[in-house]
Amino acid sequence: MFRATLWLTLVTVAGLVLGFGREWLLVDAWGAGARTDGFLVALFVPEAIRMTLAAGLLPSAALPLYQQLDAQRRTGWVSAQMSSLLLCGVVIAAVLAAGAGLWVRLVGPGLAGHVQQTAASSLLILSCVVPMLLVHALAAAVGQAQQRFLVAGLGSFLYNLPPVLLLLMQRGATDERSLSWAFVVGGILMLLSVLPLLWRGGWRPWRWGWQSHEISALYGRLGPLLASAGASQGLVLLERICASFLGEGAITLVNLARKLVNLPLVALMSLNQVLLARMAQFAEDVAARRNALRLGLLVTATLTIPAAAGMVAAAPSLVKLLLPAGMDQGPLPMLLAWFACVIVFGAWNALLARYAYAGGNTVLPMRYELAGSGLNAAALALVPMVSGIAGIAWAALAACLLTAFLFLRRYALLDDPLMLRLPLAAMVALAGAVPVFQFVPGVWLQIGVGALYALGWLLLLGYWSVRAARGALKTTATQP
């Protein structure tokens, strides 16, 4: 499990580094202003689809179904799903292209008229990547069933490579049209890389199946996941809408904070994909799945609490070091610190949802995630207009806390002493990082102190988690 997680983490890191480099180069070329805001608005819907699929939505629904089939039936299953997803992708792309102007006005209503027009032209081109994204997600499910995590994990790297190369070569001379076509080229590269996985899974381009019962079974599992993902991306949409009214460049700031916060989550994304594949193998063994869940929660806490604490402690220096000059003088460091607090509980929620997915239950996570999304939406409608841009992160944190509470209560983990102590440890670690954020001067000194602080928590939580995991295994072994 850990070897697969390591390799998948490495390729995912490469993809996220390129994704962050893409945002950095975009801000460096065009500045943190209306032009960058406009392109990010155009990119919102295709990027939302890509990130949702990359987070494992389609594999979460498809993997248990695929693993239940014998080798002969898998061939027809892959062909049927390929036909369905291609058709679905083409329809979505056509809807986006036909209503590009409407989508842009929906995502960025506060943008100027000429910025919206340019963004609509970009979205018209960017919509072409949607069918490729859906096929890539299907290939990722097939690859996970074959224990081939690496090839599918390269998708983000290949997708971001052409835009990064274009921005590196042309810098400020890059125009929106060329950059949009670079994303389409990235989608083509990503698709070509996973065709061998689909071939080994039984797909043949000259065979087009349409087995309605197989397709309906997948969409039946996918429906609740789409509702949860739709709510999540709807919240990101609300963030963009709120930011579009908070001044020029606010959308860019929120986007940069999100990108920076995603970097420490790389190992967790990989771990969750591997754990899902493992837990799906024991769909009928509740005890085995629960042991995997508890171990996953322990590892998740050990990784996220130090990462979030270190990011809070060194947020001003990270912004100054990693982003174009002048970004550390605005609200971005504080926004980044608040978004870092979301890491801990958001990572737990992703793993808790996958525990239900592995057992074939996609409705329960949908209910809890929608409850959290409702709180987030209500907070976004009220808080940012009073508190400013930091209120966007506060709303996300409140939603994560509610969703985590509901999951832990449902799985009867609220009475577990370890699960009671870990949130307390998170709050202590994050609060202890604030003095470093405020009072330690100098970029490298602040980063050094923040790194040592995070390392201390990593060692403490690592020791604590190992002891707790051994105790849980010993207790399980002695049960009749």
C-alpha cells in the first residue's frame, strides 16, 4: 500500500507543481488583476470538472462495480462505459460552448463587460477538454483495479505541461486564445497516456457497446457523488462570485490561496485512492474496512496537522518566496493561513466518505456533505461582505467542521478517545503557529522556525499514532 502511495504521490506532486507553476506564470505575465480574473473565470467550469474527477469521483463509483465482474464481462463493461462517457462529455462541451457568455456572467458577475467577453471566447475553446477528462477518469478506475496507479496519476502533469511551456516561452506576450488551446493540447496528451490502460481493460475502438443495465448501475452509484461534488463546486462558484465583488484581483487571490493549500494534500490524495482500492476488496468485511479507516484517519492526522501548522506559521514568507513580488503585502498571507486550517478536517472528510464508497454506499456521504455545503453557502452569503476576503476561508472551515462531526457520529467514533484528542491537538498546533506568523521576522528565519515547529508536531503525532494503531490491532486480535 505504501509503495503505491509513494509513487502516486511523486507523480501527483509533479502535476501539482506544474499546476502551481501555471498560476504563478499567469500572475507574473498578466498581474493579479482583471485580465487574470477573467481567464480564471473561463477556466472555472473545465477545471472544476477536472479536479472533481481527479479527486476520485468516477473511480469511487466505478471501481467496486468493475471489481465484481469476471474478466469476460469486464470487456463489455468498459466498452459500454466508454461510449456513455464520451457522449456525456460531448453534450457537456456543447452546452458550455453554446452558453459560454452566460456561464461567464454566472461565475464572475462582478467583472467588467469587456473582461467577460474575452473570458467567454476562452471558454468556447476550453470546453473541448471535457470529453477527454471523462475518459481519463474511467481509465483511472480501470488502472486502480489493475493496481496501476502511476499512469493515471500522470494526468495532471501532462494536462498542465503545454500551458506552462507556452507561458515560459511567451510570458506577457501570451494571449487568451493561445493559452486556451494549450489546455486542449494538454487534454489530448492526458488522454493518449491512458489508452493502454483501457486497452488492457478490454476496450477496443472498433467495439461500441451500449449495455443499458451496466451504464445505469454506474450512474446510479455516480448520482449521489455528483450531488456532493456539485455542491462542493457550487461552493467554489460562490467563492468566485463573492470575490468578484470584493475588488479587482480578489478572484486571483482566492485561487492562489487554494493552489498553495493543495500542495500539502498531495500525499493524502494518493493515500485515499490507494485506501479506496484496498477497502473495496473487503466490501463485505466490515471489520477489515473499519480497521483500514481508523489507520487512515491516524495517518491523515499525522500528515495534515503538521502541514497546516507549518503553513500557518510561515504563510507571509511562503507568499513572498513562492509568488511574484508584492503579493505578501496584501491579504493573501492571512487568507492562506485560514485556508490552511481547512486542510485537517477536509482531509478527514474525504477519507470518511471513501469508507462508505468502498461499501457501495454513496448516499450517506452525499447527505453529510450537502449539510456542510448548506452551512458554507449561508456563511458565504453573509460573512465575506462584512469581514472581507478572509470570510471565504471561515465559511469553508465551518462547513468542514460540521461535515466531520456528522461522519464521526455516524461511524461511532465520537466516543473513541483518540478521535477526541486529535481535533484538540489540531487546535493547539494551529494556535501555537500564530505567534510565528505575527512576530518572527525575516523570510528564512520564519520558514525555518515554522518548519521546526511542524517537524515537532510530526514526530509527536507520528509516535502517538503508531502507538494507537498498535493498540487497536492488538485489541482486534484478542477479540473472539
